[in-house]
Amino acid sequence: MTTSPRSPKDETTTLGLEEFWEWLEIHRGCILRVSTASAALFDHEDHHWVLLRDPAEPPSVQLFRGKHLVGEIVIDVGEIAYVQCMPGENEEVAFELMVEEASTREIAAQFLMAHAYDSSELAGSGHWTH
């Protein structure tokens, strides 16, 4: 995990993990990068993302090339307090899965997306790509 130097005033939007994951499942084709302090997975035109969520297991993000698993990042949801949305370059938006303790805030994982979050898209299901 990396420590975030930002203060709460710098946050543009915060979401619950469940709400973010539901939106992410619709927009898995819009993921540009998923990273933690120890690993990073980058999108490529030959790759596709798979999001796994099973009540008995922590959610995970897998990157495949065809049927070959390139990498996987498992999210420890018990640690996640909220998801923080931070604007990036161009239309990109970073979604940081935040862990908060009494005196520290850390980024457990970061999803770099091709576009911003829109809660109105949760009403209809589907699959978006960019």
C-alpha cells in the first residue's frame, strides 16, 4: 500500500466499494490500469478484463490475453473504507480504494479508467467499452 499525501479537501467524489464494483462490472472494458503497491496490470488491445465477485471469496480483477491469464489482483474488502475518485489526464479518472486508520490513509489499490463515474448508468445494465 502507498500512503496518500492528499487531504480530504482534494477529493472530488467518494463511493462505497459495492457501488463502485457494480459500476466497474458494467465498465470493465474501460479499465486502463489496475495497480497496488506490489503489482500493476495494464490494458492492451489484445487483453480483456474479468471481474470476479463471489460472496465466499474476496473480489478480484483478472487480465487475460485470449484464454491465458496475464495477472490477477485480489482486493481485501475488509480493509476498504471507501473509493476516492480523482481526475487524471484528459478524460481519465483514478479510482483509489482507500484504507483509513486512526492516523493514516493509504491506497490499497487504484483503478485508472478511461472516463468518470456516472451513477445514472447503474440503473441499466450492459457492457461499455472505450
